Amino acid sequence: MKTSRPMLACLALLVSPLCIATDPSFLLTATSKDFDAYFPGQLANGYFSTMTDVRGTGGNLAYMVAFMDYAKGDVSRPAAIPGWNEIDYSTGPSQAGQFWLNQVDITTSRFQNYQQTLDMYNGVLTTHYRYVDGKKSTDIEVTTFVSQASPHLAVNQLSITPDFDGTVDLSFALNPWAPHKPRFPLAEMTGDQMQEAVAANNLKLQPIPPATPDRAPLWYHGDTHVLNAGGDTRALTLWLDGKAEQGATMAEAVAVALPQGVRASAIKLYKDDYRVALNIQMDVHKGTTYTFTKYVAVSRDSWGGDAKQDLTLATNARTAGFDRVLADHQHAWHTLWQSDITIDGDPKAQQIVHSDLYYLISNSTPDTAWPIGACGLTPGYTGHIFWDSDSWVFPALLLLHPERAKSLVMFRASTLTQAQQRASKRGWRGAMYPWEADPDNGSSQTPHFAWILDEREIHVNADIAIAQWQYYLATHDRDWLVHHGWPVIKAVADFWASRAIYVPAKQRYEIQHVTSVDEDYNDVPNDTFTNASARKALDIATQAAAVVGDKSDPHWAVVAKGLYIPYDNADSHHLDFDPSVAHDIDSWGGSSLPMLSYPSLDVPMNADVRRRDYAYAIAPIERSHRDPNSMGLAPMSIAAATAGDARDASEWFERNVTANVLKAPFNVRTETATNNTGYFATASGGLIQNIVYGFTGLRIEEQGLQQAYPPVLPSQWSSFTLKHIRFRNQFYDITVKRDAQGNASLTRTLL
């Protein structure tokens, strides 16, 4: 009898707290062959995170949602919270000295029979190896997770099985981080000054293998000051209260569980500026397994309480026990995976889809107003919010996890006042959202050397309004639209109506002095993607006004109808921008025309023009010396699908699968093959959109979830299914498979 994946998981839970029957497409495994090229994975629940490390016990950098440092002269940046997962271990003194697991070099002679597995279905990292310390060896097993069921909680559990009798030492720590040095005043420095400062500090902007990104000298973590910290050796607890530099407060607490029936021979509290720890000494016997569990609770201002309350959470979790906390966490992940994309016939693509979904889920929160940075809960792109959140990540989550997509549009609604103030200062009406927004307060945080993007790459405003409307269309939540979406849509429409300029000689409206979506062109008139997006935002405002029963501004429709969209009449295709601008740079984007087919924008045009647009767009890419980055690959596949070129759509998608933008061993997606800018949620969202909208041909429209284009099925796939998607409070499975004639066909099943 064939058993479903969820049933297998449930059966496994009856045997062991860890699901031993996980579908292989959810498993990513590291071995000793990965030691030299290990790119850390991520464990997170949207609210806080930690990075993985080879040992499984290291004190790793950790971050909390929208918890930002606001140092003078700098842009805001994610403040690294004290590392919470460290458990250190020593076999005791020897003639050569005393060595600790987390300090020794990682070699195959010290770390034998090594395997580390990220189980994405259960949201658990397990690490196994034999640790060799001179003449003593210890079998190590570590289990780590950040709870999806109780979002303030995380657990790290260490089991040791020594091959000797003796006394061992363990240390359970919270690790504050020293302020990063040097710290650059990026809010004030020009590009030349920034380059000079990097060089003067003997730093480089190039990536350092295997995992340091190219802009690490700029994208370092912010600072969390520990205000108070302590512990209780009898209760086996630790706690601390902290505060980000000129930012919000936070807290952490730990409750340690010793092996059942075992007493420690000594317990000491250790505390200095960089470590707060319970140091434990105990006697062990050869061949006996001893299991230690570290329960962690984390909170921040506006999400939870102080260290005292966190301590209650951690000790309550210890009382409930590891098996209960783990089972609740796994059940929460299993519920999330009811909404899935399953592929029949391509195991590699299936695993990649699961890893992209895993990172998107891990970095998003349900039913909040917190967005997702371009690199999730990491300091990549300094944790700031770009149009990526609205146009790349939001649509990918909308049908699969609408409660998480909602948080992204709510962020824009909650920061509308900031955007209105920015527009007013520049003499525009409505709202002008920042190019780089702070994830907590929505303020503009674009580095000074990139100020031109903040002023001119204004398509972000249309992207935001379109996302608001897409959320309404997918949910038909009129109450949400009235109170949250409509104010944003209206304010953005007012901005475009005032920003567009009427040119009497040409009898049309133009938008001048903008940065194209292909950012190498930073001062062009009439960028096609910008103008087309602005037109849609204006049309949306008129439609939304009718839904909420408000009056629309007649000028919106006038500007929308008269807005110039550059077009080559001789060759009958769109242009990237005004024909007065030479399109002659070998840029990373090549052409932005594929973005016109992106699902939420989907500029109306006839099939012949769509095919000519696609042919025009791929020509500079084929001539270019650059490979499209992982952000550039997504729209190419969708553009090919909408143009009716199923083979190209499949090939572009395959490049997303085979390109070296997925770093071993945990499929961390980077921005490009070489820059190491990882956890790149933008491209993960793009890949998921390839399937959800590109290969299905579905679009979210007023009439419903419409079949706008024929479906596409890559040649090596037998079928694929969007499982348990939600649209207007109904659940569906949507399957694309081949019919009797060999053509791709789509079916919907109402659940």
C-alpha cells in the first residue's frame, strides 16, 4: 500500500521524536567532504534564527526579525543577538592540555564518521560524528531546531557516548558579540570615500570562499548591548536583557536539562563581556550515552517580554520535555508543508523547490507587519526591504501561504506615514516609498553612495500598490482593503499622478529622470517597466475606489491612459526605455522586457508582440559576457512561457537548477554564482513563481484565478502539482500533466 508523506511522518513519530521516514527531497546532507567548502545553512522560524556550523555545537551568529541597530552616521543594520545555541564539550585535561570541541580544528582525523542532515520537512538539523581527542573518543549526536509551534523557543540537544571512564566538562553559553570594527558611516560616505575606507582598512569587497560575501566589509552585523545578565547554578538557568544600538530592547533565557538520574560533580556560573555560561563537570562511564538539552527563549520589544518572562518560557519547555516540544514543532512544519509543490520525474528540481520553500517559510512570519529582507534574517543587503519583498517574495507566498504574504503587504500599510512624508518633502503628492526601507519603521536607509537609487528607482511604489491589490484579489478581504490596502493604493496613485509630466508637444504623459530596473541605466526618461507599472497602479486605484465605495480621482485615469510606453513601431516590440537613450551597456540585466510578463504586472499585449518582446530581450543576453544572476533567470522563464516557447521556459528554469547559485551542502541560494550573497530570498521567490504562475499560466485577476496562458511542463517532468493552495477561502490542488496527445494540460481539484 502506498502511504502518503504526512502519514509516513505520523507513523514515524510513534517510533521516534525525529521523523525517520522523511521524503528524500526534504533532506540535505553534509559529509566530511564538505568540510572545506561548507556554506552554513539556516535554522529559523521567521522571528529569530541561527546559522548552522560543522560541529552542530558552535556559538553562531543569530538574528531577530526587524531588530535593528541605528548607529550615528550609519544606515540601520540587523543587530546580531547573543548567540544562543553553543554547547561546548571537553574530555578533560591531558598531558597536551585541555581541548574544547568548539575550538579544535575541523579535520577528518578529529571528526570521524561525520554526517549532518538538514531535514526540511521537520525543520530539524541533526549532526553525528565521532570526536577524537588524543586517546579519548566520544560519539556525538546533536539535534537543533527553532520552533515553528512556539515561536519564542529554540532547542539544542547534545548526546555524548564516551569510549572511556573519566570526568568531562560541558559549557552551556549565551555569546554576546563584540561591536564590528571598522564601522563605516554609510549614511554619509560617497562611493569613492567608501572604496578608500575599505582599502585603508586592508579589506576587500570581493567574496572570500567558501561563504563570505563580496560586500562583507559593508554588510556586517549591528551591535546589541547586554544590559544585565546572570544565571542560577541550582536552577540550571541563564538570562540576559539587551538593547540594540539606539534601537529596541531584547531578551534571552536558557534552561538546561541534565541527563536523567545523573548529578553533576560541579556547576559554576561564568560571566564576562563575551560569554555568560553554565560550566558543568560530571563523571562518565564508557559506552553510556548522556543527553543534555538546552532550551532557549528569545523576545524583543513589541514581541514578547523581558528576560524574566523568557525564563518562564524556557523552564516551562524544559518541564514539558524535549519530545513534546519537538513533536509540536514538527507538527507545525507538517501543517505548513500541506501547501507544497510536488514534481514527478525530476528529483533534483524537487529538492531545490523544497529548499527554496524552506528558506522562504523560515524567514517569514504569519499575520504580522514584518517584511522579508532580500537576504532574510541575515545582514545581507543590511536587512533592508526592497521591491523584492513586494514583487518577488510576496507573489510566491500568496497562494501557498497567504497568512505570510499578508505580513509583507501589512508592512507597507504600517509604514505609509513615512512614505507620505518623503513625498511631501520632494514636492509630490501621496506616498513615495524608500528604495531601501528599514524593516522595523519603514524609514529610508539607502547608503549615501547609492542615493540616486532612493530618488530615482521609483518603480518600487507601483510594485507596492500592485501587491496590495493582488492580496485583495486573492482573498476578497474587503475589510482589509478598506483599512489597510486602499490607503496605500490611493497614496501611490496620487504620487504617480503628480510625478508624471504632461508633454504638450507629444500629447502624452512621461516619467523622466528615473533609474531603470536595469540599474546600469540610472537617469533615463520613460523606463518601460516603470511606466507600465505606474499605469497599472493608477488603474488599480480607480478599481479599488469602486470596491471600497470611495471616490476616485479622475486625473488618475487621464494619466494612466496618456502615459507613454516606449515601443519600436518599425519592429513592433517594446523598448526598455525611451528611444533617445542608447541601449548599449553589457549589463547584468541585459533587458528588462521580460519583467513585463511578470505575473503581478503582466502587461496586456497580443501574442505576436509578446513573442517579439521575448526575442528582443534574449538577444543582448546571448551576446553578453555575463551570465544572468539568480534574480535575472526567473523572469526569463516566465517570459518564455507567456510567449509560448515551452522549450526555452524549461531551459531557463533548468539554469536556475544547474547554475552554481546553490551552495552546498544546504542549497543556500546566492545572488550570483560568485558573490556569495546568500540566503537570497528574492531569487527563491522568483524560482517558486516560475512554477506557480509561469508553468501553470495562471494569473490572479478580478474574475478569479484565471488560465491566462497555456501550461508548460518541462520535458523531464511527468507532472507537477500545487498542493493545498488557498484562493478566496477555498483550497485547491492544481496539477499539470500530459494529455493523450502529449500536450501539457491543467486540472483543478477543489478540496
